[in-house]
Amino acid sequence: MKLEDALFNWLQIKVVSDARQEDQSALDTLAFFEQILSEDHGLTDYSIIKIDDTMIHVKYVKESRSKLQLYPRELGEQLLTDIESNPKYN
């Protein structure tokens, strides 16, 4: 999995797990993507540092270099929106 894909997948499940802290499946999936980011891509730190009206700002560290990736907020929150709109998961 490419770094860009893994980071975006991590972001989406991070948004879900933050909103649904008792959702064990979300927490397990978050741990899975954190393992991919750490082991496969060598990231030593990654976090959502800011959410504004239109963008989610993700900061990560790779090879001792800090980088910033911006994602449209709507895309970053889409998985949570999909889960919350499905009565099966509520």
C-alpha cells in the first residue's frame, strides 16, 4: 500500500475512532493502519494537528523530516458520515 493511501485510510479511521471511542472495530482498524505507517513506511509520528472549515491537516515525521499533508475535510470525514447514516451501526 502506498504511503498516501495508508495515511488517508489512517485519517478516516482516526476520525471514526475519535468520534466512536467505544467502537472496538474502529480501534482495531486504527491500530492496523498505525502499524502499516510505522513498519511499512517508517513514520515515527503522525497526528491530526488542525481541522478547519475545509481541510484536515495531518503532520507526520519520516526519516527525521516533518511533513504536512492536507485533506479535504469532507473526504476525511466521509467514512464517519457513512457509518452514522447506516442504522445498522448505531
